[in-house]
Amino acid sequence: MKIVFMGTPNFALPSLRRVLKDGHQIQLLVTRPDRPKGRGRKIAPPPTKELAISQGIPVEQPTDLRRHDFYNRLKSLRPEVIVVVAYGKILPQELLDMPPYGGVNLHASLLPKYRGACPINWALINGEQETGVTTIKMNAEMDAGDILLARRVAIGAIETAEELEERLSLVGAELLSETLARLQDGRLAPRPQEHSQATFAPRLKKEDGRIDWGKGASQIFNAIRGLVPWPGAYSTFRGKTVIFRRGELFDVPAGEEFPVREPGEIVSLDKRGIVVQCGDGAYLLIVELQPESRRRMRAVDFINGYRVKPGERFG
């Protein structure tokens, strides 16, 4: 098939590679503009752009999808389908109406659950045990098109958003491959989503990462998992920000008793990390963290370096 592929981050790379492997003709990659990246804030291209250039695929990075010159560029290519994987913008209907097979989107949830920009993060934050990937025939509404295919994926008990994203990107690439093959052969029957069952996964903001220690240990544990790598679940310690990179639910060893502390207070220093009191009376073990302006480290190294003591508090 002749394809215009629209995608931006690492999540889209396995799909882009799989479409190439399947022998489809990618006429054009459409991706977001280059952006500052890393501590040095140097301008860097999106991952998909780097792959496309290495494969000799033309690249467009429009700031406005409704521009006439961009529309005319796509129209001149006469693509059979527009494939969208984590592109980052809603496509206008006139673009979706252009190819005979329309637009096919790969989304990282079991639609209609978790429509929106951050489905993987919010699935973890909300403590889901299962998620998946879905391909849909796109319309001008966000993630609301008819379902083509879907595949369920169990979420690991301690899996982070970063780890789950990598797994789903690989499963999604296989699902996209099957979708395009069956679409081309006329073996797909799209089915409408149950819109009344829709939930949403809005774009994360910096303030979403602040930990409320008054919540239960499981809620905080899931927030730490779901907010990796950005914005990170964070708190303060001795007046400075600290980001929690990995935690575990903690059970008090048999025969031991812990004093009741205020939420956020350090109850004990374990050989694996820092035990913190949570709002429901349960405890969270901090295993890895990142102090302000420092590298990521094991909590035991943080304990030794900062001479942490029980009774101190994360704010």
C-alpha cells in the first residue's frame, strides 16, 4: 500500500519499521517539529525523523495541518491510507477523507477507555491490571473512530509507564501490520465504539507529579509507576525537590511494630530503601530516587549520602 505515516516519539518506531518490513511504500513521514531536548536543551529531531532519513523517506514537519500547501502536497502523493501512531495532533477531516482507506490510528489503550494523549500513564496511575492497543478508522474527533482490531495486554505488578510503553509499542506494531493486511484484503468490519463507556487520559502537567502523602500507599505507588519518566512523582526533602523513580508496597516484618507517623514521615530505613508512612496507615518503600539537580540513585545511597534519619519528612 502507498502510505503517509504520521508519528513522532519512540512509541511509533516499531510501527514504522514494521510497515517498511511488510513492503508497504511509505511516501512521506509527517512528524512534529524539532524541539529542545535534554539538559543542554539542544534542538533535536523526533526519533521517527531520524529513522525516516536513514531509510530515504521524505519528511514534512508542518506546524499547521490545515495549510493549503501541506494539503496539496499530500494530495499529490495520492496515498491509499494515512497511518497515525502517536503523532500528537488531531487530523482535520479533509485529510482523512483524502485516501480511499482513510486514516488508521494505533492507540495505546483498549478503546473507548483512555482516549487522549497519555493513556499508558493514566492506566498505571489508576491501578489498572490490564490495558492493550487498538487500531481505529479515524474521524475528526479524538480517538473516537470505529474500532478495527484490538489486543489485550496484562500490566506487570511493578511495571512503570516507560517499561509498559516499550512493550505496547511492539504489540502495537504487530496489530498495525495485521490491520493493514486485512484492510487491504477487505477482511475488516469496523465496529462503533461504545461512547458512553469512554474515559479520558489528558496530557500530563508538572503539577500532576506532586505526591499527596495523605493518599493510600497503593495510590502513591501507582503514581510513581505511572509518572515515569515525566513529570516524575515528586516531593520535597529538606526544602529541595526529590523525584521518586521506583517504589514498592511495604509489609511490616512479622514480629515487628512500627510507630504511627504523620503521612510523608520516614518510619524506618530498610536495607533496600526508605519506608514512608502513607495516609491509609500503610507504608511505601522508596527504592530509587533523584534529588534536585542530581543523578538518579538507589535510596540506600541517598540515605548514606544525606544521612537520612527516621522521623524526617517528605513534604
